[in-house]
Amino acid sequence: MENTLGNIQVMNIIKKAIVFFIVSRGRRIERRKFSKPPIYIGGCGRSGTTLLLSILSSHKEIFACPKELNLFFDAEISDEKVHLPMIYRLYRTFITVNIKSTAKRYCEKSPANVQRIDTINKYHQGQFKLIHIIRDGRDVTLSKHPKNVGQYWIEPSRWVRDVKLGLAYKEHPAVHTIHYEALVNDFEKTIAGVCDFLDIIVSDEILNWHKHTTVRKNKALYSSIKEISNSSIGKFNKSENEERLREFMKDEEAVGLLEKLGYEG
């Protein structure tokens, strides 16, 4: 028993030492590489957050973290100070992933960022940019879970909760709201608005993002990177999705939010 406890203590000491090294080195990289506020992407799952990350990763000034880090999910707040137990994930990324020499800021995508905007704001003291992407809930709730075959990934109640949490900050100067459908159907105008918000140029690389993206593999991507298509819009209208659509439309709060967002009935 004593040996077991001793081994656990040794392992904890080693783990703390490793985390300390990662954070220390990562912070040095952050100070050296990035001169502009970070970018975060958030929104209800299956709303196009990964697509947006892939697009932004093509810009020469942006380093996109290829994996979801959920930095703010377990944040600890005391006296307005924010401690992030998972910050080592960010710094580990800086150490292990090649950062292009032209990058001036990093971009991290986790859908749950939309649930933690206040925490992000406190941590960065307002010096950040967050893009909230919204998609028609009827299409969002059609996505099947990749690990649990036959189960839907997102329930209407989650879509309502996450969208409303993001909309609460719609007027915040560090938050920009876009719709998935606009990104797909009017790409150049929508991405120009995003670039203006981020104070970056609309480059040839971002207009042809599928050729230049650095994020080509992600657990949220079901297929390889290709040009934007609107084939995923309006899937709820297909006959095979009638039952799921009826379930969604029984949720009065979800229907009301659809109307508020301007989605057609």
C-alpha cells in the first residue's frame, strides 16, 4: 500500500513538472510568435465550426489549432481572476504543431466556447475575437453521432441553449455572429465580413481556402476537404427526416428561436 501511494506521488510530481515545462515553453512561443488577439470559434455542435476553422486556417496571419482544446470548460474563477487547468493543451499545440512564420495570432475552435464567452472575456480582459456561427436547428439536429450509430448528436434543447448563450453577446464588440447558410450561399460577402471583424485582408488564399487550409483532418469532419457546397442545407425537408423534424417542431422554444433568427417555416 505504501509503495502504491509512493508511486502515485512520484507520478504526480513528474506530471506537474511536465506541465510546468510545457506551459513555460509554450508561453515563450506565444510571446514570440503572436502579436494580435487570439480568435475563438464557437457555436452549437454541427453548426459549421470546423468548416469555419478550416477556412480561417488558410489565411497567412492565422495559426489554427487543429484539435478542439476546450480550454475554458473547466475554468476556475476567483476574484475575477481566471485559472485554466487545461491551458497546457494550447501550449502543447504550440510546441508540437508547426506554426507558419507569417502567423500573428492563433485560432481555437471548440463549440463549447459559445457557452463560455464571459469567461473568455475575463481571461483575455477583452482582448480577443470570437465568431459565433449559427445554423438552422432543424438541420443541426439531424446529425448522427459518429460513435453511437443510430443516435442523434444534438437535441433541440441543446441547440436552443447554445444559440441563446451566443446571442446574449451579439452586441459585444469582440463577438461576431454569422450564419452557416450565409457562409455557404454567399461565401465571399460573409467571409469579407469576418475578415473585416478580424482586421485582416481578404486574401486569395482564404477565397480559395480548400487549396490552402491547414486543417484537413478533424473528428467533426465526415469527408475530405473540398469546395463549399449547399447540399447540407435543408436536409430536414427530405422525406426520410420527417419523424425527426416532427420531434423538433414539437419544441415550442426551438420553433420560436427559428422564427426569431429568420429561418423559414
